[in-house]
Amino acid sequence: MPEDLSSNPFVVWFRSVAPYVNLFRGKTFLVAFGGKAIAGQLARTLAYDVNLLAALGVRLVLVHGARPQIEKLLRERGLESVYHGNYRVTDAAALGCVIDAVGRIYVEIEALLSQGLADTPMANSTIRVVGGNFITAKPVGVVDGVDLQYSGQVRKIDGEGIRAQLALGNIVLLSCIASSRTGEIFNLPMEEVAETVATELLADKLIFLTDSRGASDIDRVLLKELTVEGAQRLISIGDWLSADLKRYLPPAVRASRAGVGRVHLIGYGEDGALLRELFTHDGVGTVITREALEQLREARPDDIGGLVALIEPLEEIGALVRRSRELLEREINRFSVVEHDGMIVGCAALYPYGEDQAELACLAVHAHYRRWGYGALLMKRIEARARAAGVRSLFVLTTVTSHWFKERGFAVRSVDDLPVEKRLVYNLQRRSSVLVKEL
């Protein structure tokens, strides 16, 4: 995405989200949240943000839990809360509390998504929220000698039925209870419902709203990105993780391995966290992917559009020499690129001159990613390609970044040190500095 040249903050922001709007339209997102999220003060604004996603054409499935509400009803009725492993031991009395709590929350969510007051973000909106028997349950049974009774697992998902509702523009709202083939009602773990539905739909995103900003390392530093392997390691050692994360990370890993596009872990305690995670470059939580989001590779013909968007702003201010789209198409094999989450955010090219000299050209990194070290990665990539081709001397022409190159081993030289072919086309008006690095 090109750097926005407008000075108006609203215009800059509005243009910056346009690529995400185009990318997300028609995609399927599943947003899962426990009872703590819906009981908090930000439940209303979460509904606003869900409404906005729906208005932008995102196909939405919502899955909610009710753990604290169930606990409250159990206490009020003088019943004990019993767990075995990750499952609540749900007897008939506890099941009554589950049904009452889940039913109440379901209605409350429907009400939140039905708002339409003139002074709210949901003014003029019409959202259809649908539920149904999309999930078939089965009993967990006896585990380690403990009969879990009405605690259940997902047996089957009616993916076709859910897709049909999404195609109509409806939001599908699912809870943590479902019935079996025999008509019995079972209490299911919310995270298991979210995982299995997202996997059945091959959702583009599975988003867990958690009691922390996202996954963190042992020093409580937020981990912005995790591969499934990294997330699996974190599960095994992450004693410091919050209660929600300990429950949500395993299904997040399984869903990612099963084909869900991205899994996000974000906090429900910060207003607008869902929108900031989805519509900003850096996000605010943790994203889990099967492979690293960052990919350093050689350019392909289908990268032309991304390259044009990346380098045009730098050409406008004179930092790069203009290259036509046709020229880029002819010379695409000379380029290496950095791709981040499907977007070209950096590029560099290698132009050989003679047997042992070459130019490092068109080194560009998107403004939002310059602090990530992509420029140095691209430079090293070009140096490696040059060495493999037998190049001994790599030169660069620059008008604004000579110090950056000098800090990385390039030395200032004169125009006379350039290859003859390059000297003949040297632009005296640009007065580019000449820097050379011996390989």
C-alpha cells in the first residue's frame, strides 16, 4: 500500500483501511468470546464493531460462552461447581443453570446487535441474527472414572446450513449448548465449538477475545506473531499465561493446522481492540499462522501491482528513479521482495554489469515496516544473489540514504568508479551519491 501523502489525519486513516476492506469483503470470520467479555462494560461497543464488520461485507459467525454467569447461578441456588480436567461436571441441576445462563446471554447479544438509535454507530443498520440446531452434540461420558453426565462434545456441524445463512448476509450466533440425536441437551466448551465450526467452514479468521492482550513471553512482552510450532511450544511452557489463553491456545493451534487462515488472540478489555487488530498494520494482539507471516523471496509476475504501489510514492518524491509498469514486467526476475501477510512491503533489485560488478537498485520498504529491519534483510538477499553470480563489487546510487549504506559496509566512491555502461546513463541532475561494497 503506498504511503498516504495527505496531511489530513482522517483522510490518511480512511485510505489506510481501504485495502483491508477490499481484502475482507466476502470472507468468513468467527468471533468467539466467553461470558466475561459479554458481561463487561465494553459489550455494547463490541456490538458496534461487529455491526461494522457485517456492514463491510464480512460473513460473521459469533460463538459465546457463559462460564461466570453459570457460576453465579450455581452459587445462588446453593450448588457446587465441579470440574474434571477441562470439563464441568454437569449434572441435571447444573444443566438447568447452564440453560438459564446461556439463554439469557443469547437474548442479550441479540438485543445488542439489534440497536439502531440515531446517535449510535448502528444507526440505519439492519442486522439479521440467526441461530438454530447447527451443532449436534454427544456426551463426553466417563473420564478417569468420573461421569461427566450432561457435559458434551461436538459430534457434527451443519456447515451447509451455516454457509447458507452467511450467504444471505445473516450473522450466525451460536452458544455453548447443543442437543444430541436423542434430544438431550449438553453443555459444551465454548472454545471447542469455535474450533470445530471454524474448521468446518475453513474460516478465513478465528478470533478469540481473551482476558489478556494476547499471548506473551515469560517477561510478559506481547508476542505479535506466532507460528503453530511456536504456539505449541508456548502451551507446554507457558505457566504464566492467563486462564483464557491456557484454554484457547490448544484449539487455536488445532484450527490453524486444520486449515483456518488466521487465528487471533486479542483482549476484550480494550475498546476497539477488534477493529485495531484487523484494520491496522501492527494490530494489538497475537496472530497465529501455519507459516511465518513474513516471507523473503524472489519476485513473481503477479507481484507487479504490489511493487507499483510500493515504489510509486518514493518515485513521486524523487527518492527512486521512475520505472514504468512495462519495465517492471520485463525486469521482474531481478527483484527480491518481502511479503508480510500477503502484502508486498519491501523490494530490491540486482542489475549485473560485466562479469564482476552489479548494482543494488530500487531498495524500498513501506513506511510502516521500516523499523522491522526489512531493508537490511533485502540488502543481504541481494548480496547473496550477487555472490552466487560471481559478483565481486556491488554498487548503489542514492540521493537520501547514503549514511544507511555506509553503516552497512558501503564506501563512498566517485562516478568514475562506476562501470562504463552505468557512467554513460548517470543522471547529473539527480547528483546521486555513489557507494560501493566489495564482496
